[in-house]
Amino acid sequence: MQNATATIYCVNYGCQAPNPEGHRFCQKCRTFLPRHYLWAVGNGAEIYQPGEVLANRYICKGPRIFLDAKPGLVPQAPAEIPQPLSAYLRLSPYRLHVPQVYELVQADKVGENLLLLEKAALFVPPLSVTSAESIVPHLLPALTEVWQQASALRQLNWLWQIAQLWQPLELEQVATSLLESDLLRMEGSLVRLLELHPDHTKANAPTLPQLGHLWARWAETAQAAIAPFLQQLCQDLIQGNLRSGEQLVDRLDEELSAVGQHQSRQIQVATRTDQGPSRQRNEDACYPPGGTFKTVTLNAGTPAPDSSLVIVCDGIGGHQGGDVASNLAIEAIWERMQPLRPEAL
């Protein structure tokens, strides 16, 4: 896909120098350059080609994907909140899964408004410190693309996250979004919604039996360890035996606990603190000590080792003896936790 290198303007009001898209810091004043890759929703979003500019600010990087070239400018808010935006705003507590409103802009080429979403289900390649190459973001894979390769525990966890979203999306009349497989994108273990689609009418709102029919298709290729459970769960959904999202979450919780007991896990622990640019000493503290990097294996059916414990204390900057207080706090917490069984935490 053709994709020209974009220019990002420095966010420093006194600088505003142009920079290649691949630079992490402004080449003139060394200010950090934030990047906002956005997903466009609305009629006409797909007609923009890579390199074309929307609203004299947003550079198209791919189909419906735009980069804010002027991140130092605050996005404009409409005088009145249109209905399509309200669901995103009210679902902001679920921003881990639901993209957030960035700006509502008028599309120059079609004369209609486009909704730009940040924290969207996009994969952005990592940026090197001095690279000037064009960044080419793309959509995260759909659930159906990675379902068969996932472990039983991950498959259950994905369904658990969808079940957790059912009630809040139902209240905002956008639960239809959970029935459209193409909107369900996977970022490792995390379920991300590409965008929200409104329910057609209250009288014809999506139902849990419809969710059961969708999941039944996935259950056919689920891991053998959970396939019988999922098939029965889908039947209960289709037959109306589960009447709320909470009941569905409870059933998945039970199975997650049962399957998890037989799984080994690895935890990577990395710790580091820094005094920052303006302090004379480091007043933060952590356990294990800063600079630690290790991998802890949690075997199925065995207690978690003490080495899986991590404690962080954010010091109160500018107070005399702040570094001493932080380390005392770490020590006190560590001592209090010794009588506890780590696996019960």
C-alpha cells in the first residue's frame, strides 16, 4: 500500500517546527512528538487515499486511518453533542475496549461529518528514535482470524470480556456491535471494539439468544478442553436460560477458574525508578530493587513463590527524607504480606 511520509508539527507553542513522521522528538527543540492515529467513522471516510489531508490537519495513512499532523492544537468540540457521539462518551469507563472520541470534523471531499476515534483497534509499528520512515498502521486482527490458534484459557477470557460489555452496551443501545464479528478486534489477550454500531430499534434490540447463535459458530472450533462447556453455554443462551449479562459472566467466571487451575503461567518482573529531570535525588522505591529483571514460573497446583510479589511506592517529591519514607513503606508492606499465602492474593 502506497503511504507517503507525513509531517508532524511540534506541540511546543514556541516552536511548532515541522518534523518527519518517524521522529520521536522535535528535531529543533527536542520536545516529545505525540502521535494520534485515528479511525474515521462516517459516510465518505473510505474515499480518502494515503497522503490526502482531511480538514487541513489529518493525513490519511490508509483506508479510514488518519494521523493528526498538528497534535498541539486542541480538537474542537461541537456546540451540541450529536447522538452518535453520546454512546462513546458515556462508555468512556470502558475505554480499554471502546475507542474514544477525538474530534468531529467535516469531510472536505463529501461535505459530511466524520467522527475520528482515538485508542482505536489499530496496530502501530514501534518507532525508532531517529527513523524518518513512514509509519504504516493497520487494523488489529479480528477475533475470527486468531480464534483457532488461541489457548483454551484465552478463548474463554475473550468471551468473558465480551460478556462484561454486554450490559453497558445494551444500556447505550449499541449492543449490536458485539454481534458483528468484524468489529471485534484482538490485541493479544485484550478485546478491542473497532467502532460502535447503534441498535436499529428498541423493539428489535439484540438479544442474548442472538449472542448464543454467534458464539455457537466459534464453539465449533474451540479448544477441546472447553468445547463441551461452550456448546452447553451457547445452548443455554439460545434457549433463554441465561437472562442477563451478569449470569453469563458468572458462568464464564466459573469455567475460567476451573481451567486456570490446570495452567502454568510465566510472569516477567522488571523494575526501575528514576529521579526525573528536576529532582536532586530519587524519592521513589520498589520491590524487587530497581534494575531487576526476571521470569517467574507459576506451576499449576503449586503455591506462588514470594518472588512473584511486586511493590511500588511513588515518593512525595520535594519533602525532606522522601526517599527514606518510600523505602520504609516498601519494607512495611513486605513484612505485612509475609504471613499471607501468595496464591490467595
